[in-house]
Amino acid sequence: MPASTAFVRHALLPPKRPPAGGGRAARKVPRLQILAWAVFAVFALATLQDVATNQRFQWAVVGQYLFDPTVIRGFLTTLWLTVVTMAIGVVLGIILAVMRVSSVLPFRAFSAAYLWFFRGTPVLVQLIFWYNLAALYPRYAFGIPFTGLTFFEGSFNDLITPYTAAILGLGLNEGAYMAEIVRAGLESVGRGQREAAAAMGLSPARTMRLVILPQAMRFIVPPTGNQTIGMLKNTSIVSMVALSDLLYSVQTIYSRTFQTIPLLLVACAWYLLATTVLSAVQSRIEAHYNRGHTPRET
């Protein structure tokens, strides 16, 4: 290397400085990691040994009921309820979020009132309310008001079944939370994107569909995945209205056999399986929408 080039490199590049303390901090990090792993390994082995040797867990009973038809039917009901309520929540969330950012005042007022009520009351209270709706309205009728013309009518006791109450209680409540997620995603897209779309002659609806939503999905997908996993677990509260989900199914079994702990472990095993699969799917979807985006360097 010529002397002039070496001089320039030496002048422009700062000299490498050794770590403070003569490299002692660099040597402490591996030792700290080894110590942490050792503590974790000891704790994990002790826990596994206790769980494996404690006869009160009744692992034979767990294996006996793990694939019991009643448990499998309850697990499928839980999955079905999660899919239906999340579909309702996502659709409602998009509609309410668009209303929330609308320039039409009645739309914003309705959306704000909806979010205020459903986010301000516990979902269990809402579920029990819908289940007992017949106490307020024993019968329903659809027709033309003030004319006496009725197309069809019936009893709310026949209409509000445990399935209906669960879908209404969970789906309408989820719509309020999804609305805030979608609204935050929409507001993450800069106003310049809307202005550029308007300059190109795109209508507001096409701007939302072709420009705003595709960019907002990167911010909407992660919390939506978390909400889906949370909904899967929250479906367990429908056991309060005697809907045969996973938890209610194991409850019906241990109410006869009095084997509470092993049956609850069966429910935990199926919940863990479902949440693990959902987490993996969420990671793949996030990776899809994060393509072309690199994390910011600090």
C-alpha cells in the first residue's frame, strides 16, 4: 500500500480502541450466559422431575382422555367458535375503523359510542346479557312499523341459544378491539399517500383498497394474530352458558369422575397445541407482509 494511501486511511478512519477494562467486560458476557443457562437447566430439570414423579398428576388418566370423543368434539367447537367470532370481529373492526376516521360526524359518533360500550364492559357480562336477552324481549317480530304488517315473528328463547349468545358476546366485543387495531394501522400510513392517490384520480374507496390497506397490513397483522390467540383462550368463558367447548367438555367428565387435575391438563394440552399452530401461522403471515422492510438501525 502506498504511503499516501496509508496516511489518508489513518487520517479518515478512527483508531480501534480496546474495550474498557482491558477486555474484561467482553469476557464476562460468556460467563454470565453460562451461569444463566446452568440456573435455567437446574430449574427445568427439577421441575420436570417433580412433574414426572408426582403421582397426583395422574398421567395415565391424561393419556386415557386426551383423545376422548367428548374432548375432541369440544376442541372442534372451540376452533369453530374462534374462527366465526374472529371473522365477525375483523369485519366489524374494518367497518368501525373506517367510520372512526370518516369525515361524516354521525359515523364517527356511532363508532365512538360502540367502542365506548363494548370496551368498557367485561366480555363475560356481555355474554350473560345476550344469553338472557329473552328476559327483556320475550318475542321478536319483523315487519313494517306503524302498519301492523308482520312478516315473521318468534320467541327469543328459541333464537338465543348458547351458540348464538357466544357468537354475539364474543364477536361484537372483538369488533371493538379490532376497530382500534385497524384504525391504528390506517393512521400509520402517511397523509401523503392519500394525496398522491387523489392526484392520480383514484376514488376514496379505491385509495383505501389499493393504497392504504396494503401498507397498513404490516401494522395490523401482528396485533390481529395476538387477538386471535387471545380469542381462542377466551372462548373458555362460554362454558358459563353451557356451550360444549373444550373446557365445558372436560368439566362434564371430571364432574363424574372427580379427576379434576388430569382433565384440566388434557384441556391445557389441546389449548397449547392450537396456540402453537396459530403462532407459527402468524409468524409466516408477518414475514410475508414485512418483505422489503428492514428494521431500523439504532
